[in-house]
Amino acid sequence: MLSGKKVLDCAAATHSRFMISSRRTQIIDCLGGALVALWLVMIGLLIYKTHFQKSIQSDEIVTETVALKETERNWMEIYLKDAKVGYSMTRIDPVGEDFIIWEEVVLNLSLMGQPSVMRTNIRSLVDRRFRLKRFTLGVESGIVRFHMSGTVEDGQVLIETGRGNRKKTRAIPLKGPPVTGGAISLFFRGRPLNVGESFSFLMFDPSTMAQKSMVITVAARESVVINRIRYKTFRLETEMWGQKLTFWVDESGEMLKEKGFLGLTLMRSNASTATRDLEGEESFDFYEMASVPVKPKLQEAERLTCLKLKIEGLDRGALDAEVLNSGRQRFSDNIIQIRQENLPLRPEYLLPWTDVPESMRPYLQPEFNIESDDPAIVEQARRIVGLTRDPAAAARKLLAWVYSHIEKMPVLSIPSAAEVLKTRSGDCNEHAVLLTALLRAIGIPARECIGLVYANDRFFYHAWTEAYLGRWISMDATLNQMPTDATHLKLIQGGLERQTDIIPLIGKLKLSAADCRNDTTD
């Protein structure tokens, strides 16, 4: 299928290393949910709902595949800068009047110098036109296990996460019948293609709840060599989240090669070779590749209370200007100034907050993967806070608990507060979702932030939390900071569905320090 599965969240050191090493290993360098989405986009673990431009009608989708009578398997090898880092396999089984589509991806990358292997599996039940009925999604990385399932009913998909008494359900409206990602590539099989022709798809990714339009254009005819065999192909191109994706299909519509984010490339393979040569292979550090350089170097970054940066390569259309220019940040003419907040001298409210204004109520509600109503999270939050009524004091207690009780380690998974509380491990995204959930559980409005933070002479993508304590105050449970230092540059606030907005910035941003100070004066 065209695109790929999720390349993922954050990188870190082990807890002991974290305690004794430099700020570089303390920063959980991460792209948060955005990289979770990125990996699913790149390898194909996606659920799509589609429509087509011009004369291509929705009832024509994959009509050529209805006659499939036998199990079919397709293998792809995954490369990063010519080094093999994983593989994917898609299997289609005819079952009565339906099909079962199995998709598996294994990715082996280095995260902050530590080998990390992620396995992603999806199983979909679809009809003969590959329209989705049900699916299950599983992600495994180390001790982390994430499970999600969905059922399409009455124009919506019912998403379930967790198991047993931890199960949560969320309904997502659909604009039309969803078609599985594995079927998109089948759409091109046997279909005559002409240079200049284009097809429109509307994508829905259940892991981030994101819906994005995508137009695939037949750009050219050209020859491509794969495993020493030369093929005559059509080159297909599209842009997703501001990143260019390119695919090559042969004259019968078989997908041969896909190239996308940060040089990740998929090549057609077979069962005997796709899984080879992964163990011991020298791998690339993905988070180093996605980091942002800055000149000159910042001195004593963790002590900075004021920082002014010039930003190049910022796509303002991808970000909310109000987020860039609010609270402790001021943004104008590609210059952003960050000033560390002062904590309020007196609390605006006491716990429990009984007369919460309407504007704050959304930040007290449970969300997908911020399960602030989970009994275990509520009980843990109350145990940590005790009888404390001052919200700032309570927030500091919760911050200290997450910092000291969650092991700092690389995780390739979809963050879930309930799961983090159970496993007691994770990277910056896991720290942020758990702290956000704990704050909400005791009545303190809280929200996630995704942006950049300085470490080892570069800026890395990072996740932290903001709590409303009379005004919004930044809190970093990974670094045990409240408020955070001035190198925390917020780009996005919100949950997984917003974090994909980071993707257009990857590999494009450049920063230069215009001014920095260790003071809080205006």
C-alpha cells in the first residue's frame, strides 16, 4: 500500500543513566504522537475512507479484486538511507463474503543510542469492496503493549482501547464508508493509468483520530531497478502533512517502491528475504535525524528564563498562531521570545474547585489516552495530593511523583495515561499524558504541549504539560521543572489528533539564538 506504519514517540536513557548523566540524556527526545502517526503513515497501518475525483466513483473502488479466491501475501523491505531497518507484510484472506486483511510491520531503529524494535499489527474485516467492518490494532515495544479495536456502525467508527474494566470507547463520525489502507494499493491493480491523472483520498487514522485529504497524481513514466531487475513503472506522487511521498507501480498496478518521510523507503520483496539482516544491523538514530540545529550554542540552558529565537522554515499554515503567540511566548516576524512564567503568589481557587468557569471545563474532561476518570488514576492522584488544597502545591506534588516513579526509557508506542501508570515506564509523551491525567483527576485544568527543547547543542521535539493555576503554568515531568526553562518552545497544544501538525516541520526548521538571559525582568 502506499505509505507506511508509524515511526514513533520519544527516546531516553535508562533511569540510572538519567539520574547521573547530562541534560542530553535527561531530555526524552521525542516527536510524541506525531511520530506515532508518522510511522503508521509511512508503512500502511491506516484506516482510510475515500472518495475519488472526476469520473472515478466510490462504487468503483477495488472492483478488480473482488474475484480474489486465494490467500495473497505482499512483502516490503524498509530502508533508511540505504540501510535496512525493517519490513512489512500484508496478507489478504477470502472468508465467505468478506476478506480478512492482516498487516504487520517490524521496525528496528536506534533511539538516543539504544536499539529499539517496534512491532505493529492490524487485522481488518472488510467486505468484497474492501469497505471496513471491524479492525484490531496492536503495538509492541519492549514492555509496552497497546491495543485498540474499532467497529463501523451507523456512519461512525466506535474506537475501543484497553481491556476488561479498563476498556474505553469513543465514537468518531465518518463522512463515508471507510476503506482499509491495505486496499488502497489494490485500487491501482489492473487500472489503466495516464500521466497527469489524479485521485483523491480522505484518510482517517484511528490512532490519532486525524482525518486528512490526499491527492495522488500520476506524475510520469520511468524505469526503476529493484533487486537488479528493471521495471517499467508509473511514478505516483502526493503530499501529506507537508511531506512529499512518492510511489512506483508497474504497468499492472503492482506497488514496487515507496519513498517518504526523512528518506524512509519501502521496496518490494518476498518472504525469504524480507525478514533477513535485521539483527546486528547498524541503525540510525531517528531522533538525532529529526532534531533542529541552533547557533550559537546556549550556555546553561536549564537556567534560562528568557530566550529569543529566529525561526526559519516554519509553515505557519500548519500551526495555530494563537498558540505561538500566547502565554509565555511572543511571536512576530519569524522571531519568537519565550519568557519563563512566575508562579501566582496566591491561588485563584482551592481544591476541590466547585465553580469552574466554562472555559476551563474542557481541560478537566477525560480524553482519548488521557483517562483522568480511570479509577486507578483517580485513586493515585488523591493518594499523592492528600489533603492539599492549594492547586500549585498539589501540582508540584504530582509533578514530583511522576518524575520519580516513572522510569525513563525509550518507548515506541501510543501513549496512554492508564497504561503508563500500570507499566511505570516511558518517555516524554508518557510522562506528559500521565501528569495531565493526574492533574485533571483532582480538579486542576491541564493540557498537553508539543514543541522543542534544547539539549546537546540542538533542539529536540519534546512533550510536556501545562496546568491552570490562575494562569497557565508549564510543567515538565521528564525534567522535574515547574515552570519549565525558557528553551521549551511550544508549537502545539492538544491531544493526539493535534500532534500530527508537527509532521510538516520535520527536517525543515532552522533556529538561531538572537538573545538569551538568566533573569525574569521585563
